[in-house]
Amino acid sequence: LTAADALAAAVSGADIIQETVFEDYDVKREAWQKIEASAPTTAVIVSSTSGLLISKLAIALKHPERALVAHPFNPPHLIKL
């Protein structure tokens, strides 16, 4: 694990990138586009969204097949905390 002070440096050698920004389609799509621009072409881009549709997030990517949702509580609306 290595710390980085810029997104490009953080994702440049990553195989899997976990995004955890605010639950808003536009915010997440913008983050995903920035990640995709700097990440290796083989990297998987993962969201921790608990309610947004992956299909509506993945349209922001040039390669939507890289998109994945991995919420720690799945499905979050059924898990009692």
C-alpha cells in the first residue's frame, strides 16, 4: 500500500480501484472518468454505491465492462445494522 497526493499517481499501477464518493450520479461519473483516464486499461473500477444503478454509472466510462459494485453490506437495504 502506497500513499499518493494525486489521483493519477494513486491509480497508475492499480489492478482494482475502489471509489467511495458522494451518492450522486454526476459526482460518481466524474470521478470514474478521472480514474479511467489515469488507470491501467486492465484495472477494474469499483463503486461502493448502495443505491445507484451500475448501468447508469458505467455509461461514463469508455470501457463500461470495467465497472463493478462492491458494497460491504449487500444488499444494503436488507442488512440490519
